[in-house]
Amino acid sequence: MRSVAASTDVTLQLDDIQAGALFERPSPYVGTYLLLRIEDRADGRELVRRLHRIAQPAAGADTADETSLTVAFTYHGLEALGVPTTSLDSFAPEFREGMAARAGVLGDVGESGPDCWEKPLGSTDVHVAIAVLSRDEAKLAAVAEGARKVHAELPGVELIWRQDCYQLGTGRTSFGFKDGIGQPAVEGSGRLPTNPRERPLKAGEIILGYPDETGELPPMPTPDVLGRNGTYVVFRKLHTRVAAYRSYLRDRAATRAEENLLGAKMVGRWQSGAPLAVSPDTDDPELGSDPRRNNDFGFGDDPRGFKCPAGAHARRANPRDALDHEGSVDVRLHRMIRRGTSYGPMLPDGVIEDDGVDRGIIFVFAGAHLKRQFEFVKTQWLNDGIFIGAPLESDPLVGAHHDSSSFTVPQRPIRRRLQDLPPFVVTRGGEYCFAPSLSALRWLAELDT
Ligand code: HEM
């Protein structure tokens, strides 16, 4: 197997690992997510055999064809393919339960609860998740047409959901902010860190079969061929209330500049991507678009959050060095790879009336630990404020706000408190998946149980 030498002491089998987790996508791009249900086991295995031929390995992903396909399975999908019970039981408990069963823990309640989710998200019908991304609409259409043909030839596999998505060249998503900047580097991936203050993560934090930050091998599904070089994937369709967000800020700001500042305080970055930690008073689009500088910062010199509030979304999601003095939390155990995309048209600039159109983000997480990475960050850092000394405050941008939600902006001479935050993000559904290695795809296709 061809491998790329690690920067330190690990060698990742990049030609066995699917490209999706480790490599950035082209920008701009268009894409499609497909969810399939396996009704007939033989057809399901034939589908996996064909997908194995076109799934892209991480090796050469930088130079390879610009259309990439990543495939992942839910617990029920692995079951439908006939994976033996001993093996199914070896997967992480959260994966076995599925996202809908974890809704109470994750804060997906009320209008974000599974009862209100878009069908068939969160149901046992979701078996296979496929992401196809391309720089080019024609190429994407060709792959989609290929998938349609496979589908026609395999009547025992049903296409049950499709969501088109895209990333703008600016990298901005529906609220207007550039996204996808704060990512950890991974040892052995051959990719350099964008934040020179953060050592690359041990490979086992993202890819199964390698030591993680604790020095141990993370629990890995058995048999070895199924678990090794795989990764857990979370996808969530998150509807964004852009008009409500814009009018909330407009009502609380005297000028457009103040509106932009309050928006930036909520996120921790200006819309351009420029971090408040580096440019606290004004946006700096050049900084925002400079990959050598836009992730090179910490919060250690801003413990009280005068530059970037402790409650800002990106600071909650990755407190960087802000918790170093506490000694009880190791931020490196709660990092994640994010591969989000936009869906629905952008609300034109300046519009503050709701046009009723569905728009938002398909949030995608990749990592080796569903519980201590995705679920920890969502529950302890985004939904809760205990760790920043504000137990009643949740994430101002993505929190499930209720009547009295507030957000504190530290400033001199007195802090500002934004009150009555409505929910700006509603969960439309999602699922916990497992993206196996290429050899595991072959193994799944050849199962004979
Ligand atoms: C609609 C929902 C969401 C929106 C609009 C959103 C938006 C953003 C934006 C604008 C940034 C700053 C740009 C960047 O650093 O890449 C960011 C960073 C981040 N978000 Fe979100 N996000 C959402 C949901 C989530 C969720 C559910 C999680 C995790 C459970 C999450 C985790 C992160 C992380 C880890 C970072 C990087 C922080 C850093 O390294 O500095 N986000 N998000």
C-alpha cells in the first residue's frame, strides 16, 4: 500500500482512506447528497462494489479528478448489508443509536426535534449516504446520471432523499460569514497546519486504527478490515433564519457598522473571515482571505473577551488556548474536521423580510470520536455556558434559544447584553454515519452472510 511519510511518527495509509475527511474540497463547487435505502441485500452489495470503484482515495486527492465521491453508512445500512452482529455491536454506542435517538442530548427539541424533521431524515430507512462534489456542474450532472443508471439497474436500492448544495467562491454561507477556516491539521496527512500555534492532531483523532491524543488506539469496530482507516461522519441539515438574524441585529444597532460588529461578536470573526482576536475593531477583508494569517491566533491574551467574547460561536467551538490555565480541559480532545456546504439560495444583501425560502447549511463532521468530539462540543460548549461562566447563555448564532436567551459582549466601561435571542438555526434532521476505508468497502461488497 502506498503511504505518505508522516511529519512525525505516523504513516497514514492514504490510498486506503476515503478523501472526504482529510482533504479540502475545490472552491467554488457544486454538490449533491444522496441517501439510499437498501431493500435487497444482493443489490445493496452490488451497489457497494460499484461505489468502491469510484470512491476517491486521499492519496493524490489534491491533483485527482475534480469530482469526488464519498460514501458512508448508517448502523441500519450496515445491518441491511448483512454485517454480522458481533461486528455491529463493536461500533460506538452513539452510532448504533443514531442521531434521532440522541436528539434529547443534542438539544434537538421542539421545532428542531425528530418529530418535525424532514422525512426520511432520522428514520431507519436511511442506509447509505453519498456526497458527490465537483468544481463543475456538467461533471456533477454526469456523475449523478451515472448514479441514476446504477439505481435503475439495481431495483433493490432506493434513492430516498437528495439535497443539492454548493460553496461560493467567497466561502461565505447563508448568514454571510466565510466558513470552513478553523480546521485542525492531521499528522501524516501531508497537509500543513493553517494555525501555526496548533500542533497537528494525532491521526487517531480523525482516522481509526492509529494512536490518538491520549496515546491509545481509539475503540475501533471489528473486524480490523472494517474499522481501520475509517472515520465517523455526522451530517445535519440546519435551516438558517437569515432574515430574523438580520432584523435582530438591525433593531439593536444604530449604524450598519455597529450591526456588522455585533454580528462579528456573535461569530468571533468578521463576515470576511478576519478573526476578532487579530482585528477587533474593524473588518479586514485582506486578512480574512489570507490563509497564512486568518487562522493564526489564540485567545490567551484576551481572557475577558474584550476582543472576542468567550460566548462567540467560533471561540466556544474551539477555545484554543483560552482554557489552558484551567488544566482540566484538553481542547485537543475536542477538535473536529468540518466539511459543511450551503443549500438554498442566499438571501439578497440588505433584505430583512423573510422570503419563506429554505436555506442553510449541511453541517458535516468527521472524526474518530462521536461522543468526545461532536457531541461534547455541541452539548458542553455550544448548548451550555458553564465552561465560560455564563450557565444561562448558549451559542448566540446556533444555540436553541428560548424566551430569555442572552449573549454578553464584554466592553468598557460596561458590558453589553443582547437579550431575547430567538433561534436562528433549526435542525431539519441528520444522521450518524461511518465512512469506511476502500478495503472495507470491498469487504462489505463481498460479505456472504
Ligand atoms: C448553521 C449552523 C452553523 C453555522 C452558520 C456556523 C458558522 C460558523 C462560522 C461562520 C465559523 C467561523 C469560520 C471558521 O472558523 O471556519 C464557524 C466555526 C466553527 N464552527 Fe460552526 N457553524 C454552525 C454550526 C456548528 C456546529 C453544529 C458545530 C459543532 C458541533 C460547529 C463547530 C464549529 C467549529 C469547530 C468551528 C471552528 C472554530 C475554530 O477553529 O476557530 N459549528 N462556524
